Amino acid sequence: MEAILIKGATIVNEGKQFQGDVLLRKGRIDKIASQITALPGWHEINATGLHLLPGVIDDQVHFREPGLTHKATIGSEARAAVAGGTTTFMEMPNTNPPALTQALLEDKYAIAAQTSVANYSFFMGTSNDNSDEVLRTNEKKKDICGIKIFMGSSTGNMLVDNYLTLSKIFSEAEVLIATHCEDERIIAQNKAQYPNANNASFHPLIRNVEACFESSFSAIQLAMKHNTRLHILHISTAKELQLFSNMLPLSEKRITSEVCVHHLHFTADDYARYGNQIKCNPAIKAPENKEALWKALLDDRLDIIATDHAPHTWEEKQQPYQQAPAGVPLVQHSLLLMLEYAKQGKISLEKIVEKMSHAPATCFQIADRGFIREGYYADLVLVNLQENTTVTKSNILYKCGWSPFEGYSFPANIQYTFVNGQIAFKQGTVNDSVRGMRLQFDRD
């Protein structure tokens, strides 16, 4: 179609809500105005009573391809993403094989170009012995989101605990470094204290507050020493919050942080009901941590809301606690969950948009995305805040086929998701002909 005209929406963008029309043409936002008159051939959408938000940018997902495709694929999870209003994702390197070379990283981009309905970028992976290969990312800083370092246990050869390797990457990287921070030495000590751990309630005792704090503190010390652009993923403890500041605007911060929706929603009290379904790393912890995370999110010590979407099969999750893998599928329901908290008065719509769309774009310096602005790519989501969405087996699009929210009814509904000006999702149906784009970054 030549153009799409969204009429009469309540637009939520850059701290404001206002009524207006938005014209999408040639993949971008062509015009925003109080009234735009449709021309012949334009596709018009009546958005009266609906809210128009920038598409969610999820800076941390695990889509499992290549090598772990019995759990998920880039294509399957991108479909789930757009069904939930997420138009853009950044995917992690701990696949099989892990993305530890530039060639393997480019293989993932090739898969996404063929199969992803959402926009995409992929992190370069690190190990104790591939620092030279990692630093070749400096040559591609305009088209790779960043470098991922697991400063805690992970799959394959991806735990980086060699101080010389860490120092080399932190001192020489010219792109953002994202870290998973849990101290493996502390975790090992805790495991020895609980040799008979037989259910998920032990998880926050083994992967405890100190393991998270010590690792995050070490990462920040390295970043401050070398003036590294550091982003610490999935903060889960109250203690870690003392490491972050709200004294600078996000665009000027050298050290930033992220909180995930499951750490804002669940607490350790929920292991009794959900068990291994909510086993994840870092662990969901005691309730006082959740309350502290909410406070820090709202006062801007925490910069981004993401998911760490990490699907495993139902059968894998039914294994005994110590054998069951860590990770929760979340990308289809993250925006709906936050819209529920908006309805409860816990967070404003403007703040949701800031933390799920604007902030990821600013933090990663994504070119022309994350805001409803003329000239930007038309990555948008239309939501109905008066219509419920009940999560059922039939509407879960994750390849793993399950969600901890199954049976839950959210007080909002995703009506349309637009990716680069195309309708990628409409009222329950994904448009499988749409293909997302590789992200570009405004970096010198």
C-alpha cells in the first residue's frame, strides 16, 4: 500500500499525550498532525479510543538460533515479539555454536534477514580467549549493538573470568559492553552450603544478592578505570542500586542499567506456585528487592525495561530443580504487563514509553528509532486499554508453547504493530510477509 494513515489516536511520546493523526509512508513517519486528510489509495485506520506508542525495543533476548532450535528460532520468537508490541530486539550470543567470531555473528544476521518480522541486532560474544576477535567489533560499531560479557556462568565457553581478558576488552572496546553480572566464586560457595537443594526456592539463596553485587561492582570499577561505555543487564537486587546514579541525562551516562519485567513482577514468594517456570539467572529474589527496583526505575537510576526472554521447552523445565535450565519466555507479554501496572497507577504510560522505547534507542544510539518523530522509521504499536487479553495455549506464539502468564487476563490489548511502516501484526494475526531491518547506530 502507498501509505497508512492512523486517525484520531492518543499519541504517547516524549513525556506527553495528545490526540492526532500519523501518516506512514515509505517505511517512515511522514507526518504528525492534529488532522491529516487521506488521499486516494491510502489505507486508513480509525484509532479513536486507542493509544499509539513507539514500538518496544527489547535490548536483551535469547532466540536460540542457531543450534538450540528445539526451544525457539529467530523467526518464531520475532513473531511473538510483534504480537506483543515489540518491534525491535537485540539478541544474545550464547547460542550453539556461540557467536564468538565475526563470521558466526554474521550468520545470525543472515538468518534474521530471511525470517524475522521484527527489526534486529545481535551482540558479539566473548570468552577468555577471543579478545582480538571481539575487538574487531570496533570496525563495525555502526551496525552491531554491542559486546556481551558473561561475568557469571553461562552456556558453552562464555564465562569470562580472566582479569587480563576483561581489562583488554574494557580498555579497547569502542562500542557498548553489556554484562551479565553474577560472581561465580560466590555462587560456588553457596552451592556447597545447599547440597540438597531440591526446588526453585533455593535459587535466590544460591545465586544471592552478594553474587550480583560483587560482580556488578567489579564491572563498574573496570568501566570507571577505562572510561568504558558499560550497560549492566537485569539488575535484580536492592543492594546493586547504590551503584547507579540519576544525576545525568541518559545520553550523558557512561554506565547504565536495565531491569527486567519478571524482576518487577515476581518475588521469591512465587516459587511455591511457579517453581522452575520462574527459575532464571539472576534469580528472582525476596520481595524487598522488587520494591526497591520499582523505586529506582521511577527515579531513573534504572534506565531500561527489558525481558531477557529465554525460552526452554516445557519438558526441560519439568526436570528436577538442579537440572532444569534457567530462563523465562516473556517477549510477547512484556508490554501488556507494564500496561497493567499503568492501570494500577504504579507507572505512567509516558514512563513506560520512556523505559521501553526511548531509553533503549538513546542508550544504544540506535539510528532513527524509538520515538514518534517525523522522518523516523514507523515502528509503532496501537493498544486498546479498554479491552482485555487472556493468555491461552492457543495464542502463545513462543515455540516452547508455554508462559508463566497462561490463564492470566491483562487489562489491555495489542491491536496493531507496525514495523518499518508495514502492518506486522493486526488483531491476533502476524503478517508473515513482513521482514524487519538490521539496526544501524549513530556512533562516531
